[in-house]
Amino acid sequence: MFNLFSMQNAFSRSFIAAVCVFQVLGCASDGDEEVIYVAPLPEIENQIEIDKLWSYRSDADEEIFSKITPSIAYGKVFVASIDGEVVALDRDSGDEVWEVDVESPLSGGVAAGNGIIIVTSEDAEVIALEEATGKELWRNLVSSEVLAPAGIGENMVVVNTVDGKLFALSAESGKRAWFYDRNVPVLSLRGTASAQIDRGAAVTGFANGKIAAFLIEKGALIWEKRVASPTGRSELARMVDVDANPIIYGDRVYAASYNGNILALELRSGEVIWQRELSTYQNLSVDISNVFATDQLSHVKAMNRLNGATLWIQDQLENRQVTGAGITDKALVVGDFEGYLHFIDKENGKFVGQVLMDSSGIGVQPLVDNGVIYAFSKDGLVTAYRVQ
């Protein structure tokens, strides 16, 4: 299998990351270069007050393509960098609680649950740390690199590897409980979906365009559904990766794929409730009424959660490499490649605020916890904001 961005040195990652962005936004056709339109920064008059609470800068290398997503739990913000540093910050003050070096280059995001923190390395290691102190509890090997945060729940840690395997490890010991093997396409995006664990099931997506649910205890397949089918004559056109994390909300699962669809399924049976055409590799967001998605053109869309009807589309950020959305009470917040946070009214899709966080750019979805927005720049800046 050839996986985009799989080369390990810094130069290769930077080069191939640029190639991926180019291919996602537009590429040459019959030898003629296609001009890619990148929307200018929207001029927004803030209608909301955006208060900066604190900032912290961790170690990160913006020259290396990385999407190590942070996590918030236990009153802390957990941040990791590619060089192996893991830091716990006080959620309210930004003060450092602990810092450890796991002495392995990290690749996947940070996950928290069951009293532990999970990070994963380029060397296919799954590493568990005590959430209160950062003390290493265990580490174990899986078959290949993990590029998304682990799923943690019901005393299991579930990781999705780039070679198409799903591993479940004991949260207490790291011992392998079960694994599932799935063939992957010749060409795929650099990324995988996290596993979501709820009601005795682990749900995740794969590079072949399918989403599946497994019994968390034994790994038995409960159901499997196709989100997208490969079409087109080139391998690039046939990529249908499910890299966006599925979301379990109530008794439904929401999932989306690249070059494919967004759909809602019944958690218990996998029966499709509604399906709409949409291509994305960014994480979805869901609230009581809506599903929010950032598509591959960086258009932000709101859909009715119950029937999938499109409510509004915000297209003024086209090709600005916009992240998935964080959800506050009144607004969505997304980041872009120039380091701006854009605040969008949830009801009508209009801009209500904007702030420059860090000029290195924002590469991961902002997190919202207890009304506070936590944003993370490519060069390791963590900033907390509150909207008044």
C-alpha cells in the first residue's frame, strides 16, 4: 500500500503535505495547471466580544506536517508535540501541571479516559500515561502508525492503524484484547478516523469508504455500511477515505467521507436514516438540532440533524484550509491556514467575529469545553478564549 505522507523524514513530510493540499484543492488536468482560488480574508466587524484568557507555547515544528490533536479532560488540556513531549495544562489558568518526554516521535493525537492519557508514536507504539502525573503506565506495539486519537471506553483502548487494522487493548495493562483486519486502497489520504465507544460498541471508519461497529468486549462485527463508493478513472479520484471521526449522538451515528457522502445511521443496526452528497476529511460537529461540516473546499455547512436538509452554507472561506468546527452556545468557531479563528452564527451562517490567533496557521479543530474555546496553532501555541 502507498499511503500519502508515509515517509518519515521532515523534508518528505513537508513536501508531500504540500502535494496533498494541492491535490485536494485542485490539480493539473491534461498537463494544464488549474488555477486554485483561495478566498481573501473576510472583512468582519465583530458583533461579539472575544476575550483571550491565556496562552501557552509547546514545542512543535511547523515545517513538519502534523495533526496531533489535543484533548481536554480531568480539568486539564493535554497537548503533545511530534518530538515526544506531552504536557498537561490547567484548563482554567493555562499553568503547566506536568510535562514528560516519552522518548518516541509522536504521530497520533492525545486521547483521555479511564484515568489515563494515550499517545501514539511513529514507531507503532501505543503509550499510556497516568492523567494526574504523566507517569508512564504501559506501552505496546500495534501493526503500523496511528494517526488519529485512540478511542477510550469500557476499559478498552481502540486504535485505528494506517494499514487498515483496528486494535483493542486493555486500558489497565495494554494487553491486546482483539484486532480486526481490513484491506486498504492503493492510495489514501494520510489520516484515519478515531474509534468512538458507546453502549458496548466501537464505531470507526476506514480508508475503503466504509464505517463499521464492533462489540467492544470481543471485537465481533455488528454491522458495516458504505459511506462512499470509489468512482473515476484515477486512483486519486477513487479515494473515499473516512478520515472524519464518526460522532455518536443519542441513538444515531453521523459519518462522512472524502469524495463521498455524509450520512446518519442507527447506532444499533447501522440502518441509513438519511444521506447527502458531501466530501470532507475534517471532523464533523453535532448539536441538538444540527450537523455541521467543513467540506473539501472549506465551505462550512449546516444540516438538519434529523433529516439532513441543508440549512445554510458559508462559502466565503473557500480553500482557506478551514478546520472542523467547535460549537459554542451561539456560534461555531473554525480556524484557517493563516491562523485566524472565524466565528459563525449557528442559525444563519453569517460571520459574527474574527480573531488572529497565530500566523503559523491552525491545523486542528478548536475544542470547546465549559464555554471556553481552546485553539491550537501549527507551531505549538495553545490559546483559550471566552465569547461574551
